Amino acid sequence: MSNDQLSIELEKREVLGKQVKKLRSSGKIPAVIHNHGKESIVVQGDKTALIKLYNSAGKHHPVEVKVGDKKFTTLIKSVEFENKNQDINHLVFNAVNINQKVEADVPIHPKYTDENTASPAERAGLMVLNNLESVTIEAIPGNIPDALFYDAEKLVEIGDHIKASDLILPEGVELKTSLDSQIASVFEPSAVAAANDAAGGEAEEEVEAETDEVPSEGTDKASLEEE
């Protein structure tokens, strides 16, 4: 994982329920820390700082959260977005034990040879569609990688594909996503275009949506709104 230590200072929050709308209008974002089965801690923080933090940490990079005189090692568990402009409305942090394995969603990236920035299939004019943007792994917080990679040089001909089992896993990292989950596949551009025309332009989106992950347990929207 990256050696960059991410941290943020939050303050305890008294505003709950529908009143958080006023909180957001003042440039603050409500959040909550789920603390190892203990009582959750409701907090708030500066909107700009929390957006910057999420952009850097995602759901895989440990974050040190300071609230008053207490510090928590956390992972961002879930984020609620504003429908209109996709601003962050609410965050949930999970406090974690640095010595115990946790699950995290880690982004996936292709790995090319030094002189290339595209797979052999793309260099030949074919199309590579990505089915998954991230996978779930398990590791102690200090071993969670910032990203996982696959060898894009294996994508050569139509029908070639990359599965989760092809990912390069660092030592101490266990893959929880099904090994058979397809990550990327090679298609003939004309075939995708024809399918798009037949499906009203949604064929590519449907291919990518087939392997979308379902939300994790305990992150229902109703609970977020109450907190």
C-alpha cells in the first residue's frame, strides 16, 4: 500500500435527522464512526477536507480520524452522494484493529509493458470492456494495497478476458471476490456498435453492469439518513 498517511480531525455532532440539511448548507458534512460494536460516534467535518480525503483514500486506504482526544484507525465503509450534483452527503467510517484482517474494496488497473499504454488488443483496433472497477480483498490494514493489477498483455484477440483469478496479489492479501468474476473482455468494435444500436445505446453499459457488486450489509440508506 501507499506509505502516505491519511488523517483528518472531526468534531462531535449534535445535529441529527432532517436538521443535517442546515449543517450541509454551512459547509459541513455529517458522518459516523462505527466503533467495533460499541456505540457509534456521530461526527461532522469540513466539506472540502472530507471530499479531498475520500478522493485520496477511497474505501481501501486506512485513515486516522481524530475526535477530541481520541484517535481511530478507520476505513471509509460507505458514502452517500447528493443525486443532483454528486456532492458527498454523508460518510460512514469503520474503526478497525491494525492487527486484525478487514475487508476492503480495492480498485483494479491494467499493467502494461514499459513502452505501451494499451493492451495488444487495443493496439490492434479491438475494444476492451471493463466489467469490474474494484474487487473485495481481506488483509490487515497495513497490507491493503492502493490498487490491484492484471497483465494487460494477455488481452490479444476477440474473446480474450481477464478474471479475478488473474490479478496479481501482494503477500498477505486474500481475494474475497469470486475468482471467476470477469474483469475485462475483448470485443470487436463493430459487434459492440451493432449491439448498442439494437439496445438503444445501452449495450456497453449492460455488459459492465452484469458484474456490479451488491451493497454491503449494514449500509442501507435509511440508517445513513437517521445518522
